[in-house]
Amino acid sequence: MTDQADEHVRRAIRDAMDRLIAGKPLHSDGKLTVKSLAEEAGVKRWLLTHRHTDLQDEFRVRIANTDVEPPVIRVLQEEKVAAARKVKELTADVTALTATIHQLERIIQVLALENQNLGAVRAVQGKVVTLTTTRGAPG
């Protein structure tokens, strides 16, 4: 490679570093990896791993000294928080529904016992049982 071509490649790699670290990739997935750096710069990866190893090292140092999280990581963390919130809501819903189910089971058991008792009384008397209240009853 000529010196001019070599400088063009180095400039392309440094520009790609800037875009990746800023979270504004144009030609890659935006991950802060050597593979993504090569894709972003439009060069073969071996140029970073064999020829321009100093740029590979520079990229890693710049990443280590950057407080900004990659956008991909930020998006995943936001999705994780949203998913945790949804799980909490759904857990509360399941707990409430489980309580309702237990309450309805108890109601069904009481109604089944009342029905069984009414059936037994009807079988003995052979007629419909009238319900009376204690209020107003003769006595």
C-alpha cells in the first residue's frame, strides 16, 4: 500500500471510531467491537488485527475512557427495565386472580352444601320448602 492509501485507510478507521463511540454508526451494527469498527470503516478486519494494530489498541483505549454506554447496551437496559416492570404487573395480576379463584371455590362449596341440604329436605318432605324469616314469624 502506498503511504497515501495507507493514510486514507487510517483516516477512515479513525472516522469510524468517532461514529461508533458517538453511537452514530453508518455502516455497521454499532457495537464497540473490532469487527464492527472494520465494517464501519469499510476495511477488511485483518487490516486492524495485523497491519494497523495501533489503531485497534487506540480504539480499545478510547472505549475504556468513554463514560457513554453504547446505544445498543442502553436500548437493552431500557428493555430490561420495561420487562421487569411488566413482570411485576403481571405477577400482581396473577396473585389477584389466584385470590379471586380461591374465593370463588369457597362460594361454590357453600352453594353446593346448601343445594345438597335443600335436596335432602325436599326428598324428606316431598314438597318445596318455603323460606321463612324470623322477623314476623308467629310466636
